Amino acid sequence: MQKFGLNQSTPRHEDPRLLTGGGAYVDDTAPEGALHAYVLRSPVAHADITALDVAEAEGMPGVRLILTAEAVEAAGVSNAMSTTPVKNRDGSMGATPLRPLLAKGRVRFVGEAIAMVVADTAAAARDAAEAIQVEFEDLPVKMDVATGGPLVHDDVPDNLVYDYGRGDEAATEAALAGAAHVVELTVDDNRIICASLEPRGTWAAMEDGRLHVCVNGQGVWGPRDQLAKTLGLGKADVRVTNPDVGGGFGMKAMTYPEMFLVAHAARVLDHPVRWMAERGESMLSDNAGRDLICTAKLGFDADHKLVAYRMDNVANMGAYCSGYAQNIQSDLFSRVMPGVYDVQACYMTSVGIFTNTTQVDAYRGAGRPEAIYVLERAMDFAARELGVDPFELRMKNFIPTDAFPYATPMEETYDVGDFPRVLRRAMAEGDVAGFAARRAESEAEGKLRGLGLCYYIESILGNPSESAEIVFEATGRVTLYVGTQSNGQGHDTVYRQFLNTDLGLDPDVIDVVQGDSDRIATGGGTGGSRSVTTQGTANRATAAKVVGKFAPFVAGLLDVEAVDFDDGAFRAPGSNKVMTLLEAAEAAREAGEQDLLKTRETTTLPGRSFPNGAHLCEIEIERDTGNLSVVRYTVVDDFGTLMNPMLAEGQVHGGVAQGIGQAVSEHVVYDETGQLLTASFMDYGMPRAQSLPMIAFYTESVPSTANVLGMKGCGEAGTVGAMAAVANAALDALWPLGLRRVDMPFTPSRVWAMLQQAEGAIAAE
């Protein structure tokens, strides 16, 4: 059975079910006969609502309920969503203006919810929404990401959401002033739309006097608590479940107005209500990602050793503060701001700005991709400006292997690392030595070719505590209750592998239960690549507790003083007496030892783990069209101990695809009035299979000391490294033409414009 255990590439247990139509997603699980909800959204970016008349709509066939801000508040529901502010440099807290469930008197972005219609059918709900009469008085629109301009919120001067700083500014400025070389670079980190395969959705129903809300999110306890608070209920009166979820990526970690409104409607009507977003409204209303401008200053001594690093970013918050929005480009960014380099004089600032656009929050990596992007772009740029090899510059500045554990100036402690080993492996696997010949071949075909490197590190985030419960059922099966939530990562497979490794149980007798606030007491949900380390540690501790509880009982049954446990069975030393764990569980049931059949344990990690690795990207550019193609991609990661290498590789492939998507084709575009111009897949450039090369994946393991498993999360690593690798490859290809600033996304039109700029500069000379 160990072929299913630790470090085995076991095929995903859930795939046959999901690939043959057996998935149970939120829209599949809604109660039969549930009413349909439809959201009326603002067609303008900034305006006062001067009239809102729902009378005609309320009288239309099939309409059961229409919710407006006035109706919600009259029912005693809090028309306000929560957020977590950061502390400003002056000690005050970031701005937290009201973010309503339904617009109250004013709309602030195209797509903001104004009313929800609940009707017998989806068509009836849509027809009634179109009959609602709304009048607007337009207000000036704020679109630039800078302080000042038309106020998005009257109580937030200059549209300044927060002003964050971290590190030692005086020491950093002094070190920069004394540096032999100072290199400065500004880069744009373009806004993207998450576009998970499954759009957002929810349904709610009253069950035995309690509210049951099903939402395709990334955890159940946060939504449960917020629902109770917003609706004025006790936590015990609310049950939240997550069914199968078709992609989360951080976007589904936060709550949205629709969940609260559907829940309220189900209570008012005492009838199940369902809502499922259409792709267009998802693109308008889902939390967006990235959207910031970063300026990096690197100071080097005469020998090209880093002596200082300062980074300042300006981040677009959109029209409101989403749940964790203020923390993304400030606190979470700071966790890995110095990257893998031995530099102690560091300082960063982050300024958040309100604009009349959709709110921005976590997107795969949540601050860490943004931090690594600007740093690795700056390191590559510095190497070219200083006339040194980009690989050698990084090697020279890596944190030495014997310096771990390493305390960074951002108050993080990297537990382990061997960055030179990982980079050398990447250079070998990526055939860096053969690049010059490949470049010559491309040039012979009239193409430009570039090689880009990114060496990333990320910090595992989220609650360090997690629980697991193992129950031996009367059917002979074993149920594992977990506090994380799969969004497609393969948790069902990996957690079975844990119990196979630690308890010797056949994976086919194990059932993994997740995403139910009634059946699982607490949990941290999924986000920040925390699942394998936090849940894995809890799983292992619970398994050890099971063995410890059963051992005395089995020893008594076998009439021996003590037993050993190995490969799913208890054995009496020096004899042939053996009892399997499942046999012991059945014996315990017959003996009435119920305590043995259910075991729960909670663990807390002593520190974070820090996945890291090298991404090598090669691109080709067609001179006549500006088309940029990613033609080779090599990744060498240090994920510590791997539970399932195949699943880890799949996570990296997906992350790299999203990073390449942002770097090459994805770009949210608004016009000057705040209208979203990229509101469909006809206009928004999702990466396609033809856009991606085969991704070569290798690992160099340096086991983490921050958990007993030695593991490091892998869910977001691919995205963290991909953007800078692609952008640096583009810079490498365009540098000989005299171009010094190149920014994502590298769409054909943008790259063609860069080429024309270069040709114009050459002609002018």
C-alpha cells in the first residue's frame, strides 16, 4: 500500500468523479424548486442615485421579492461589509468607508449591486430587474492611480486609503547615499481578472429553523461568522457549506454581497434561493488582482554586493476596500520584499488609492508575486546597467547557505535554503550554456530571442493552526474531517496519502470531509499555500494520537505488555500476534470503547515555510508583428519534502500558466468614464494552450524545519516566479535595440510599439 504514501505520484482520487460529470458544484446542489436571484448592477462608474422605483417590477409575474438598500436596512440587516485595515506610518489606521451590500444613494463602479430580484425563474428575475427604474446624476470619475482628483468617498481625503511603511528608512537612505552604484527602476504590475473556471455562486435555505448557506468559497467559518453578524443571528443558527469548487485563487476567499442577500431572501421568503453569476457580471464584480506601480532602488558596493534596497508602490484599491485588500500590497508584500538576497538595509512604502473601478484583493500569491516581480525585474535591470551577468549577480548576493536560519529586515526568519544549488540545477536543466546558439538560430529567422531569470521566494500565509478528526465508522470505513477547502488542488488524494503513510489504511476505505461548519468544529480554510503544511501536520498528529490511544487497548486484547505499530497493524514484539487497525476499531466498537473510535487533534506550526526556486524563460519576438511567444520554460523548485510530486508539478504548471497569462496577454482596460472595455473573453486575453510551451519541472529539496513534515507549500509558487521570468526575457530580447523600460502585458500591439520606438530612436541617431 505504500505506493500511495509519502512522496508518491499517486493519480488524483477525485478525477474519475470530476471528469465523468460527478462533480457537485454550487449550481448542481441547489435545492429543487429554489427561486432564482438576479442582481441589477450599475451601468455607470460614479453617480448619485436620484430615483429608484421598483413598483412596476414588484408586480411582474413570478416576482417574489426585490431587495434594495432601503429594504435591507428596514429588515434589520446590516448594509455594510467588513474589511481589515492596515496601520499607517503615522500610527493611525487605514480608511474604512462604508462598503454596502447594495448601493446606498451613490454608485462607485460599473457593476456595483443596486438591487436584487428574486423570482420563480431566472428569466422572470431578469425581466423584473430590467423594469426597475433608476435615475442617476453623474459625478466626476476618478481613474488615475494617484492621490487627489474627484473624491470616491467624501470622508476619505485625497482618495488615500492607507500609507504603509516597513523597515528602517534612515538606515536604507544612508546606505543608498553611500553606495558605489544605485540603480532605479519603475515597473507596472497590470490589473487582471481572476476568471476561475467556475464563476461565483451561492444558494441558501432554511432547514429546521436554521439558515444553511452554500457558497463556492475557500472556507466556511469566516462566512458563517460574517453571516451571523450581518443578519443578526447567532453563529449556532447558521450553517455554511462549500461544495466542489472550480477554482478560487484568492478571489473566492472573500465574501461578496450576493451571499448575504441570498441568505436574507431565503429567510424572508422561507424558501430556498439560488444565484449564479454569469461570466460578464463576474468580470465586472469579482475582486480584481494586482494593479500597482512599483519603484525599486538598489544600492551596490564597488564589488556589486547589495547594500540597500528601497521599494515604493502605489496600489489601486478600486472603489471599496475588499476583505483583505489593504494588506496585500503592504503587509503581505513586505514578507518577501528582500527576496533571497543578503541585504539588511531595506525599507518599503505602499500607498493605497481609491478609484472608480472594481475592488482589488488577493489573487494567486497575494502580494508575494508583486514583491518578487519588482525585485527580480530590478536585479535583472541592475545587472545590465552594471555590465555583469544576471546569473552571477544573483549568485553573489544570495543569502549564504550557512547563514540559515536567516532573519530578514522585514521581521521574517527564513528557516532553510540552498539558493545556489537550485540555480545551478536550473542553469543546467535549462541549458543556459546553449542559449547563445538558440538566439543565433532565431536571429537567422528574423526573430529576437531573450532569456529571463527569476529567483523567487514566498512565505506560506494563513492561520498556522489547524485541526483534523479521524473517525472509524461502523461500516468499516474511516472518515477524515479537515479544516481546509479544496478548490481543485487535489486535497482528497493527498490527505488519503497521509493516512496511508501514517496508519497504513487503504486509501479506498477513507472518506475526506471538508467545507461544512456543522460537521467540522473549526478550520482555517484554504489560502496562502497553507494546506499541505498546516493540515498535513494536523493529520499526522491526529494519526499519531490514534495509534497512542489504541496501543494499550490492543495490548490488552493480545494479552501482551506492549505492541508496536507498523504498516497498518499492531504487532506484539517477539511473537506472531498481529491485529490490524481496522480490526482493532471493530473490537473497540464491540467492547463499547467509543472514545477510541473518534480522535481529534489541533496543531500550530512554530513558523512559516518558504518555498523558493528558479524560473528560466525563453521568448521569441517576431519583428514585423510584435508577437511574443514563450518557447522554453524551465522551473527548479525547492518545496522541501513532497507528498505527491505529480500534484506539485500540476500546481506549478497552473501557476506558471497564470503568470504567463498576465505577462503576455491578460490586461484589464477601462475607458476614461470607468467603463470596462475587457468585459468578455472576446476582449480579455486569457492564455491558451497554444500560448504555452511544455514546462520542464524539477525539484531540489531542502526540507523545512518549520513543520514535522519538512514540507513547503506549492500552490502559488508558479505564479510568483513566472511574471518576472517572462518580463526579463522580453527585456533581454529588446535591450540590444536600446529599450530600457518594458512592461507587461507583452501583447503584439504593445511590443510592436516598443519596436517602433526603438527604430525611431535608432533613426534619430
